[in-house]
Amino acid sequence: MAALQAHYDCDPGQDDAIALLYALGSPKIDIRSLSVVGGNVDVRQCAKNALQILELAGRGDIPVYTGAEKPLARPLVSLPEVFGETGMAGGEDLPLPQNAPRNMVPAQDFKTIASAPILVATGPLTNLALQIQNDPAFPQQIEELFIMGGCPFPEPVWQRMGNYKPDGASDYAEYNFACDPEAAKIVFRAGFKKITLVGLNVTRAVLYNSRVEAALRGTKNVAGLRAAAILSTVGEDDVQDYGPLRETPDDPVRALHDVIAMAAVDAPELFEFVTVPLRIVADPLPAPAGQSLIDAENYDHPSVRVAKTIDRNGFLRRLVDNIGGIK
């Protein structure tokens, strides 16, 4: 089976970096190009981080395009307190990239850039929304759009709790959607042939302890060693008691969200999916901005394939195998 050609829109970011390494090591995914968007850090830093990871993996041939600097209708709120000032804690000592990013004009370039049939988005959806505004037919050229965002399921509550709460955001808002809810709303209502959504309810079911870090170090290749270094700096996700996953009482347990969306492209058999009508809240009332709601009573909202569960152990094996396979 030929690898799926994919364009990756992201905001690297530690978790985007791990997602990119995962994809580059997968025999089932062929990353053709990247675009970056202002999110975890500013867009120029995102571009630098993406180029560094590509060159680390020996894939400096993949072009990186610099996209939107800020959300459609609100200021950008980055997260240096989460990912470090560069967005790449654990990767600050990577060599400066040899290549330079290319500037992207969404109205002119994105349709050509994202000409692969698979589109994966793990940052704010601003780049996609700008292209849709300029070319409403764009979604029809994409066979499937995979998105990391939202927290759509109510149970268990700890998995659904949001990871971002600016003024007006919900306890259940996830950063990518709450950063630019207007863009998310445009994307979900744009008429893509198929959207697969991977939210916090699933990404928080896959947690990384010291055993995972050790397995990545055990690959002994530069990608695995770097992934372990990045993972070791990620702050602990504190929404619940992860006691059973700790190797020792003080063993940190971490979540990295974006790579799970990439796994849905690579290994859909690891997931349980349901198709539901989904609504993204952009206006602050009656529900807080950035919330993703399954609206079972209102079929006017677009149907989305949503990941409900994941085989954690199967995914972790795939993570180590893919990253460990990068030469």
C-alpha cells in the first residue's frame, strides 16, 4: 500500500515536534510539505522549530511555509510557560536550520501547498480558515482532514477538562480551538469531505511515563534520543491522579496531544470512532468561546468522525517503532 501523501499544518511546539517525528518515521505517511501558524509560540519561531526537526530527521527537502501570525479576530496568546520561550524545551541546542522558511500568502499559495489528499492540523486553524475565505471550493480537494482539538466527550470528566482558559473560555476549552474559535467554526462548516477529530478526551488517555522515555532513548538513533529529551521537559498534566502509571512515586506522567492526531492517520485501527454532529462555539454567549459541543439534537451541524477511545499500549509501541525507524 502506498503511503498517504499529507500536508501538515502545525505550531511547533514540543508536541507538534513529536508528531512530526512520528510521521517521518511512519511507512504509511508521506509528509509532502508543512505550514506553520502562530500558536504555541510566534509563527517565525514555529518555522525555525519545524525546520530544525526536519533537518534532524534528514528531511530538509520538505518545504516549510510561514502562515498566519495571529488569529482571525483576536490577539494571539502563546504559551511559553508550557513549552518554553522557544516552544522547544529539550530541543534548544539543535543546530540552526540550514534552510529558510517560505512565506505563504493563503489566498494564492495554500491550495497549491496543501495539494496532498490528506491534511493534518494540530495548531490553531487560522491558515485553513483564511484559505477557505479566499477559496470556498478548497475543502473539496482534500480527501480527509485530521484535526487535534477540542474535548468533545463528557466522560470521564478529567479527560474532558480543557487545557486553556483565557477570559471567556470554558473549563472545557482546548487551546487550538479557544485560540482562534472563529477559524475553527469556519473550518468545521466549510464542507470538507471528511473530518476526523482527535480531542483531549483521547489524548489524555495516552500518557507518557519514564518507561516510555527510556524506550525512546533505547532506540539509540538521533530522533529517538531527541524525542526522549523533549519528553523529559514536558510539564506534568495535572488534571487527575495518574498514580497507576507512575514507575515510582515521583515519576512524572505527561501528555503530548498532537501526535495522537497523527496516529489516527497512521494507525486508525487503534481507535474507536463515532460520527456525531459537532458545534464549535465562537461567540462568548450563551456558551464560552472555544468549546466543542456534540449537539445530538441539532443535525444542522456538520457530522464529524470523532475519536472516542484509543489502544494506549498499541499506540506507544507504534510511537517508539516509528521514531526509532528514522535513519
